Amino acid sequence: MALVLNEDQQLLKDSAQSFCQQLAPVSLLRRLRDSKDETGFDRDVWKQMVDLGWAGMAIPEAYGGYGFGYGGLGVVLEETGRTLVSSPLISTVLLAATAINELGSEEQKQELLPKIVAGELLVALALDENSSHAPSRIGTKAEKSGDGFILSGAKTFVLDGHVAQKLIVVARSSGEIDSRQGLSLFLVDAGLEGIAISRTHMVDCRNAAKIEFSQVEVAADALLGEVDAGFDGLDKVLDIARIGLAAEMLGSIQEVFERILDFLKTREQFGILIGSFQGLQHRAATMYSEIELCKSVVRAALAGLDDSGKSRQDIAELASIAKAKLSEVFFEVSNEGIQMHGGIGMTDEFDIGFFLKRARVAQHFLGDASFHRDRYASLNNF
Amino acid sequence: MQSLEKFQKSTREWLQANCPESMRTAMVAEEVVWGGRNASFKNPDSKLWLERMAARGWTCPTWPAEYGGGGLNKEEAIILNQELRRINARVALTSFGISMLGPVLLESGSVDQIMEHIPKIVAGEIRWCQGYSEPGSGSDLASLSTRAELHGDTYTINGSKVWTSYADQADWIFCLVRTDFDVPKHAGISFILFDMASPGISTKPIQLISGGSPFCETFFDDVKVPERNLVGRLNEGWSIAKRLLQHERTMISSFGLSSGQSDRGGTTSMLASIERAAMHYRGDTDRLSDAVLRDRIAQFKIDSAAFAYTSQRSIEESKQGQGPNATSSMLKNYGCELNKRRYELLMQALGSQGLGWEGDGFDSDELQVTRQWLRSKANSIEGGTSEIQLNIIAKRVLGLPDIMSAGKAQGSK
């Protein structure tokens, strides 16, 4: 397993870095927030990201993608994490396109994936129903009706749910609420009768939505994958997304740490640079060590996704290792980002607070550290 | 690629034919092979395994073949290591000559010194010890005061060392001595090799809190050493000393690597899996009933996996033959802290059965956990304390300013 970037990935990383620094810096997110932008991301910037091929990075060439693999998508996500780019990369590319690619019929893939690659289609995954991530705790019902189904229930924390043209809805077609059996996925138009979407403004200035489904009639061909047997496929999709999200978090963590280091090397108190104080040096050195571990697990997990020799169990473990570790370290580093900057770190004018806010959302999304430690223990039979 | 595949195939075949069955089981402490003039082999297979591995130079796979090493490149060495792990092969030879002295001797030694010492290290004929710390020079190592004075072509050495690992069993010592007292402390140190059988040397084991005595006090009273045993130039021993410390840290960091991995030789079955031990002592069958301990073990195993990937990445990133760099401090520090966590968790897993000292009522695995838990406390002190490692990371890796005037702290310049 290669834990260092290959030449193509390095070139991609460099170009993603210059794009994000120039066209999507943190000030863009600040502008979207201050103008209460209705979309929640900049459509022009998204179009340029699409033009660079980022929406099709991990999608196979047979469906219009570029076959760069998750290793390629990962380095792009890492760079978007450095400047906190708000875009449909997570909702549409990492989650929805992966779900369609992994679970969809040939027809669904042929129809939808090229549109995602071209930036013509936004899709959101409607999964969580409670305030904590629990992929099998699904109460939203899918009742058989004629050839189709009727969906009813409520979803929360649906990324980009208010702008998506299509939704992937995880619903229970049979079984008890926590059962992994009896889950089905449906791909539906967001504008169907009975769907009520309300945007929520999250602390990280990105979008999520609460969505209600009241007796929504969907056709049989809306099924994504097999009826009642959706959990395993969903779990795999979530693992891919967890690893991609960890890559984004890695970028943010490194950015915060570099800003801390710059500050330690320029801020003077008591007539000397504060970076010469051992109390701060040891905390910085400890963060550095943890961040080195983060880099390794993200690289290992991304390489694992592109390695056909890895088993489902391997990927599940890698995903939980990555998401647990990155969540812990992002928590610590984002807190130190405020503390080590002192008073200025508390001001809205200074950017570091945006990273703290993003940290908590990213930590929580798709399972926080304790979720993934629990999952890792279960995967290892203890 | 093709030649690597060939190498893998032939290595696998050779190991299959030459690694004795009993050498494919978890290592037990009494059977670790240190070599040396007085080497003892509790298990005769250990001797056979050492001789076979040494004959191919595979006790030191990447050292040049002309000096008895394996002559392997980085990729081949990785494959050899994978193949050894695949059959759970024991380490054929454990030695400070391999992990510390050899690499710096190959970099800084004279051809004569290399020819004299390297083949004997590869073969396990000479056991080395490290003369670094002194009673007054621990973290501030460069303040050392053991003196070496040159008369004719012979040095006379006087002074004492402490924390000399296995000095009482070693054949030779690599030693830091002060050869100039009138210059800044880093500028008057030399690196010298001598035979522990020389007249005037005495050693005294130090009993630790674990009951074991892996370290000694070592005393030098007018010890005579030929001038040609000085490595590198006179008074320039500090740079060699620091380089050797990087190798030492890399070795110590590997303690952390064995944490949380059950497929690694060198640990007994009890130590190999904290979660199995915890479930066994609680009578749990499918799930560890102590939810807090379960969470901590999971966190530990996740950190161990992340650390193993980081060690692997550091090997991939290093250039062929370049050896360790400043990140060795990070690996040493993290590996040691992981190993300490591992033993604290094992103690929790065993409960009162991990609290025995000796005698009846505890099996040997349980008693070993207690003793190794105590021994593990030294991990973050030996080879430079964790605090010193954090200083080195802050200054050398992160480029933070040095509050102490140049050259006072170990490793600061």
C-alpha cells in the first residue's frame, strides 16, 4: 500500500491548492454567510470546480468520469478543507454519486452519473432521523402500494437538501426500527408532492435541511438497489464518504496548525516570541505528532478504497480508524487554534473561528469519534 | 517489479526451508538472542536460526554485503520483513550493535574500524553496550565529564557511566568521553570504542522498580584504549552521538509498533490482545462488558494502527540509505507513550490478577504483565525523555525559537 502521493496525485494536489487559495478562500465562505446566500455555496465557483473535473474524479470512465480513484478525490477534498470550501462535493459527489455508482442499476448509472460529472445535477442523501448518526435507526416508512411505494417520515441534517434536484431517501420497508434488515433506498425527485424541505443554517455556514415526507408516492423504478436489503450497500457508501470527509478534515487541521505556528513565530510578549515558551512548544509538538498520524491514516484509507484486494471488513475498519482519529484531532487542534491565538482568536474578524465551527460539524457528520470507536470495537469482536 | 517478485519467491522458499519450527512461535523473554562471547542459547534452534540468518547477512539486511551484511535495497528489505512476519519468525539477533552502533560506524568509521567490527556485529559474535548517560548528565547529556587523555598513542579513561544497558554482559562499549574541557560542552566530546575486558572496568547492576536489572553503573579507572579506536575526529563526537540517538529512537519507537498487533512475534499470547484478556477475566463472551474500558481499548488500537501506518510512511518517504531523521523523535515519543498505555490497559484488563508480584496464585503471563508494566515506565525516559523529544520536534521540525542560549540543551543545536 502506497502511503505517499504518486506523481499524478501530487500534480492534482498542487492545482487544487492554487484553485482553492485563489478562487475559494475562507473569505468566500464569510461572504456567503454575511449575504445570507440562498444557495449556500457559490455556483460559479462550483461550475469551475466541475470544469476541473472534480465532480467526476472517482466516477468510472464508463459513466463519463475520470477514473482518478478515491486517492484523487481525496487530495482535492484535502485542499478544499484548507480553505473551508462550501460546495456540493460532499453531498452530491462523495455521498450521492458514490451511492448511485455502488448501488444503482446500469440504467440509473448511465442516466445520472454523467449529469453529476457535468455539474447538471445535485443530489442529497436523506439518512439521519435523530440528532446522532445511527444508520440503521430508520423509522421513515416505505409501504408497498401497487407497483410503487409510499414514503412517510422525517429526515434531518440532509446536506444541500434545499438545493438538490433529487434525493436519495433511506426508508424502512420492513423490520423493527434498529434492524439492519428491511432498509431500502429510493431515488426521488425533490419536487414530488408531499415532500416539504426546510433549510437549516448550520454553525459552519454550510447547508443542511430538515425534510418531511407525507404520503409521497414513488414509482417502483425509484428503488436504488434491492428492496429490504439496502443496509450493507449503504454502509459501504457511508464508509467511502467517511474516508473522503476525513481527507477534508485533514486539510482543515493542517491549515489551523500552520496558522498557529505562524502566530507562535510572530507574536511577541514579555519581549520575546511566544513560540519560545516551552509550555506552547510542547503542545505544538504534540499536535504535530497527532497530525502526522492523521496524514497516515487518511492516505492508508484512501489507498485502501482504490485497492481491489481490500475486503469489506478492511474498508470498514479503515473508515472507522480514519473518522475516529481525525475527529479527535480536529477537536483538539481547533480548540488550540483559538487558545493559542488568544483574544484575537475569539474575534469574528479573524478566520480561525470558522475552523472551530467547521470542526464540530465535520466531527459529528457520519459518526463522531465515539460512534466510530464503538463500531471499531464491534468490527473486532469485543 | 519482476526481480522483486523473484526475490519474494526465493525468500519465502528459503525461510520455509531454513526457519526452524520453534522459531515461528511467539518469543519468550528468556530466549531472546543477544549474541556475544558468552552467548547462551536456551533453545538450540535459536543458535541454528542465528547462524543461518547471519550467513546470509540477514541479521543486518541493508548493510553492505562486503562487510557481511545482506546487501539488500530498501524494497527488498521490506519484502524480507514482510516474509518474516508472515511466518511469525522470531528476531534472530537482538543487538545494540545492529540498532545503534553499526549504522553510525558505517557512516563515520574508518575502513579498518568497519572491517574489524561490522562482520562481528552481523554474526552476533560481539555484544555491545552504550556508554552515554552519567550520574550528572541525563537529559543534559552533553555536560558529560568522563575524561579521556592521550599519552603517546593510548587514551587513559577515567569516570563513570550510568544506565548502561547490560554492561555486565557486554563485550565492547561505544562510549562518549570528554577530550577537551576548555571549550563549549558540545565541542569537547569524542566517540570511542573499547573492550569491556580491559583492566580498570567494573560494572554494577541497578535494580529497577520492576525487580529486573537491565541497566548498570559502569566505572572506568585508568582504562587504556588505543588511539585508533576513536571514531571520527577528535572532539567531534557529538554529531556522531546525536546521529546514533536518532537510530536509538527508531529502535525504541518499534516498541510501540508491537502494540495492538496480534500477529507479531515477540509477545506472548496474553500480551497480544488486551481486549481478549479483558473479556476473559470478566467472563464476557461476545462483547466487553466494561463500556469505558472497551472505548479506551478501541481508542488505543486505533492509535496503534495509525502509528503503524506512520512508521510505514516514514520508511516509504525516506530515501534509500538515508536512515532516520528528525521525525525519529516523533516516532520515539509516540511509540513509547503507546507502549505505556498498552500496559496500563492490560493492568486494567487483568484486574487483581495483574497485581501479583511473585509466587502462587498468578501464572507466569500475569506476573510478566505486572513486571513489564513497571518496566514500561522507563520507555519515556530512556533514549531521551519525552520532554526532550518534544523539545527536538519543536525546534528542529517546527522551527520554533530556542529560549535557551545556543547549545545548552541536548539536541538543541
